[in-house]
Amino acid sequence: MASTYSTSLGLELIGQGEQSGTWGITTNNNFGTIVEQAITGVQTITMSNATYTLSFYQGASDEARNAVLVVKGTNLAQQNLIAPGVNKTYIVSNQSGNTVNITTSGGNGITILNNTTALVYCDGTNFYSATPSLNSVVGNLTVSGSGAFGNNVSVTNNATIGGNVAVTGSISAGSFTGITGRIIQTVVASRTIGFSTTSGSPVPSGVTASITPTSTSSKILVLWTSCQAAPNGSGGNPSGNSYVSMYRNGTNLAGGTNFMCDGLSDNSNLYFNCAMSILDSPSSTSTLTYQPYVWADSNAGIYGYANFILMEIL
């Protein structure tokens, strides 16, 4: 009776009465090479931006039998790593430069993000993750190091992050600590202007910048610099103050008729730099329009190059 081979590991099963005097060679190969590979073997795989199929032999050393697969290479897009359709557990370290999907030739696979390690297993057809799922957490979530999630993340209560978090889908939770202070988007509306008014009440300058926050918990950092002119107090003209303040959707962020920049001239035109920086908490996801308003005791204006920047900070 000729030898046969085990299904998952390809061990040579000596037929009854076969290999008289040489069965020890086969046995040593089974346990000293094949079983040892399955338990302790570490195999480096190099992918070249293409599908890679693991070698799988009967009764001989191969790639697919190893316990650990270290995937390296230069993948520019997600690629498939094809394993044999047999019962097998793998630890996969993806260092290929892009996402790797470990799968059989006809089953469902498991996606492994770049620079992450996953424990997976195959039931002979499909691959499954043996790593505890972090896609849905009923209680609190604490990540002390770095975390990577292949899909969406939902945390019922609070999430505390000590390191970096990479999420390819969406992320939602009751609250987060450890990842605040991130700039989500920036709007720049800088231009050269020439605006003056004699109004004693705030009037819009016409220089606007709009932003739509992604969350009601976001703050908007408003940065403004320009040249401001105070009234001419010479030649019998009245002198006085020139005022500027930042408004959001027509509301003074300084409150009431308070101002953020003020200049006083006694004898002649006075030009000076006006710089305003405001960390606004609008608690809104609607479009917000910011605009400097100007007013004066007699006349005032803003001139030259105005630098206007909005940043959403979460």
C-alpha cells in the first residue's frame, strides 16, 4: 500500500508494510521539518504589487505550512495572498506597503492593514479573524499604544487613546480623550482690500470666509491680520477711535458692540496692524460665515493685504 498524505499539513502517512528500513527518514522529515514548520516556522513573503500564491507541497517543506507569514514588498494597492484551502492558523505581519487580503482561491478573506499583525485561521474554505473584534465596543475603549481598524468603529461609552489610531471607515463614540486638538479642515480667504466707513455702528467689511464644521463638538480657530486706519485728526477734522471686531453669521464674537482692535488718532491718519485670533465654539454643523465689522468715532477702515484663515479643530 503506497503512502498517502494528511489533509492540512501534508504529512506523509506510510502505507502498511512500506518503506522497510527507510521509514525513519520519512518520520524524521514529518516531525523534524514539516511539523516544526507548522508550529514554529517563520516565512518571509515578498509581494511585488500583484497576487501571491503560497507554495504548498505534499511531504516537503513549503511556504504555506509556516506558522508566521511576514509579508514584505512594494504593494501600491491592496493585493491578495492566496493560501491553500485547508484547515490552518496563521500569524500574518503585513509590511508590504499596502493592505493585504489573505484568502483561499474561492473563499472569503481577511483584510490586514499595512504595518499591522493579525491572527487568522482557515476552515478549509474561508478565512476568519482570531483577533478580538474592536469594531464594536459596548463599554469603554482604552488603547494604550497604536490601533488600526479595518472597518467602522463604534464605542458605546468613552474612548481613551494613548497612541495613534488608524480607521479606514468611520468612527463614533460617546467621547474621546487623547486624540483631541486635531485640525480637520482649513479655509483661507486672504486678499487685498480697501474698506472705509464713517459709521458709528458696526458695518460688515465685505471680507468673508465660510466653513462647515463636521461635528457640533468642533471649535473654529479664526485668524485675521490686516492694516487698520484710524481717523484723521488734522486740518480741523475730528479725531477719534477706529474699531474692528470679528463676527460669525452677523453676531459679534466679542459680545454686544465690544471690539477686538482699536486705534486712536489725534493729529493725522494712523495706520497700524490689526490681529485677531479667536477660538470659537459654535456647537453647529451648519455653514458658518465669519467677517470683520468696522466702525468709528468719525472714519476708519481696513486696507492692504488681509490674511484670513479658519481652522476646524476637533
